[in-house]
Amino acid sequence: MIMEKVIDARGLSCPQPVLMTLNKIKSLKKGELIIKVDTETSKENVSRAAESQGWKVADLISEGSEYTITIKKD
């Protein structure tokens, strides 16, 4: 069973969303993680950081100025 984890980094400026994501990735090792951010820069940086750790961006939902990024690793 895969536990779904959510990081709400809305309202935080970089590098905080990236650091939160990387810390969670380290503790999870694999599975699915959802990150919520509210800037284009955070969306890009979080996606790039996740991919650099071997995770894939599985889904990206844009709602106004908010982004929901789903990353996965098997």
C-alpha cells in the first residue's frame, strides 16, 4: 500500500518548498508525494529537485496561481 503524503508549501518562498520536498523524499524513498505551491518559480524548482532525486512528475495541476505537483517513484 502506498501512503499518500502532502506538502503544503503555499505562501513560502524558495528555497523552502524545495527543502521541504527533498526532506520528505529522503524519508519516503519511494511512493507518491503531492506538493502544493503558489508560484511559478516554486513549481519549477520543486519539479527539478524531485527529478534530480530520481522521482518523476506524474501530474501537474494549475489552478489560478496555485500548483499541485504529484511526484512518484517506484
